[in-house]
Amino acid sequence: MKKPGEVFANASVYDPGIEAIVPRYDELHDALLNAPPQDRDESIRVLELGAGTGELTTKLLTRFPDSSVLAVDHSDQMLDEAERKLETFGDRATLERGAFPDDYPSASGEYDLVVSSLAVHHLDETRKQTLFDAIYESLVPGGWFLNGDVIRFDAPHLETLSGEMIENWVRSKGWREDDFMEEWEASDDYDDPSSLTDQLVWLRDSGFEAVTSIWQYYNFAVYGGKKSE
């Protein structure tokens, strides 16, 4: 049985598959990577929630060459892919199997940066708020949380428009639309996206400052906030 985040039965096709179903996937990652306030040569501690195959982890470790990343995912097959991809970074990358907010974050005041990509939308509203509280606690003063994820529009016609945009994007990537969308829709059972506005409010309720949306393309967005100094 698939777990949340296992959009494809075989994790080895996740990377090309996700690029075909998430429009401007690289732009989403760029927004996540450009938003942290730390200089590239700073030694920072990063927690990544829902690391998947380690694609964003690789980019983080490359962009911040003195950083270390604890990458967490609950899928064994995703972690197997990530282990192969991250081998070159040695002990700068640590992989752990676990779920959030149940298992992670568990530390207090430990991380300079917490990031997540295409994972938090699997949680319902209450668990999102619980996660935001835990992330705030896990950050050092002045640390940042950044999330790139699926969001929900309150306007039905915009939800329809976003669905049509994804189908057009899939076709533009040369995939057979019916087969591909069947795989994608099979993962919808685990999806519970919230509106961007609600999530920004919840971040403020958790104590975050400078809460903001950084990037958005239809129903994909990058947003986050800073723990008070």
C-alpha cells in the first residue's frame, strides 16, 4: 500500500515524474533555496521534513557547503533512493525514518533552518498547526521555516483552473495523460491541502515573525517565517 508522498509505485521514477506533475518544480526549489538569510559559507544545521528521494537535500548541501542536513522521511523506498543520491556528501547528510509531527521535530532550539517540500499538505488542519508549533520550538532564535507545497484555493473556479493547468503541464512533458493522472489521483487519498492564508495565520499563531509568501504558481506556493530573536 502506498504511503503519503509515494505518488509512484516505484520510487526510482519519482524525480522525473514529479517534474512532470509539479509545474515549475525547479523554481519552487529555487525559491526555497534563495529565501534563507544565511550566507552560503555559513555553517548551518538544517532539518528537512519529507525528504523524499533527497533532491532538495542535495541542493541544500551544495548551496551551503558547510551545512549539515537531517533528512526525514517515512518511506523506506524513498530513503533508499536518497541514500544513493547523498552518498557523496558523507556525514553532512543524515537520513532518518520517521513521520511528522509525531516523530520530528523532537529537538528544542537546535536548527538554523527547517524546510519541507511537497509534504505538509498530507496533514489535516490540526496536525499542520501542531507541526508549526513543533517547528518553532525546534529552531534557534532567528531561525527560519520554509515550506514549498500544494495549497488549496477557496474559490472553486480557481481549483478547477489549477487542475486543468496540471493536466496541460503533464501533456507538455510528453507523458500519457490518462495513465499519469491515474497515478497522481491515487495519491489524493492522503492529500489535505489548506489555503495559503490559513497557513500564514497558523504560523503567526505559533509565534513566527516576518511571515510571508515568497513564490506562487497557481496552487503551488513557497512560504515561511522566522522565529523571534
